[in-house]
Amino acid sequence: MRRGHAPRLRRLHGAALVGAQRRTPLRLGLLALAVATAATAAPAAGFDQKLSLQGITFHVACANDSSMPRLTITPSGLAIYNSPMTKDVDGHVVLAEVADLNVDGSPEVYVYVQSAGSGSYGSLVAYSANKKKSLSEIYLPPITDDPKASKGYMGHDEFRVVESTLVRRFPVYRDGDTNANPTGGTRQIQYKLAKGEASWVLRVDKVVEY
């Protein structure tokens, strides 16, 4: 009896293995499709950070959920006006820093934005805490206002606070360069914070190439 039943058990076992092998690729394929769909549908990571200096805190938040998301900067610790400042930005917020570039005892917040697309053009949103009472916007003139500094400029900016200056770096493009292969080196523009007629202004202090 045992010998007579053994072949049938082996046949059933073999059939079960074949069925499992046929189903396994289908299950793996559905799993891969689900993972790929989830990755495609995943939104860009939002930006949310609190920065403090000299008793003033800036809460910088941006969902980064579209090509023109809304940036919100909420101060706290100001003597008069702590309402949020909102602005639609061209691209995604990539970094924020707090500093006191003009060394007046009241901090500023600098928010760096990078546009979508191959150019990755950089832009700045910045505010100064006027005598720790309220915020006023800091103006950065368009780089094209300075023909010499903007020659060969095609985006890919990086902003950073370095000691008492705001530094902007970008690759320099020569005629015929492709977007992915600039050959003109790197240009660095250093800005100083100065008092303008109606608001604070970042003025070019030095231009360096290397």
C-alpha cells in the first residue's frame, strides 16, 4: 500500500510546486508594480525647520508640493509683530540659515530656493528683524543687473552664509557648453547687507573666480 501511494504523493507534490512557481512571478510582479506606483506618487519632501539667534526664532515651513509652493516664515520673540510671512516661491526650499551679517544685534533669516528643471536656478527669500521688533524683507537684486558678474551664468546656484557675507556660487558656462558640462570654472559673488531706501539690500562686495 505504501509503495502504491508514493507515486501519487510525488505527483501531487510536483503539481503543487508547479502551481506555486506559476503564481510566484505574478505575485512578485504585482508587488513590484505596487512599489513603483507608490514611488511615483510620493510627493517631494517638505521643508520644516526652526532657527534661533539672539533670542529670535524663525519657523521656516514649505510643503514643496508643487512647482510654486507657499513658503511660510513665522517669527517668535519679536517685541511688536510676530505674524507669519507668506510667499509663493519658484521651486523648492532646499536650505535655511540664520545670521547677523551687519552685526547690529538683530538676526536675519535666509531661505534658499531651487527651481525645477535642468537649470536649477537659485533664488532667495530673506527677512531682517528690525531692532527685534518686526520683520522687513531683504532685497537681492537680479544677477542680470550686473553684466560682468552674470556673464556665463546658467543657474545651478548655491547660497551660504560665510562669516559676515552671503556667498553665491555657480558654474560658469562658455559658448557651446552643454547644461551638464560647464567649462568656465566657478564664480563666487559675496554680498554685504546694507540699509536701502525702503528696505535692506544685499549689495555685491566681491566677485571671485576659480
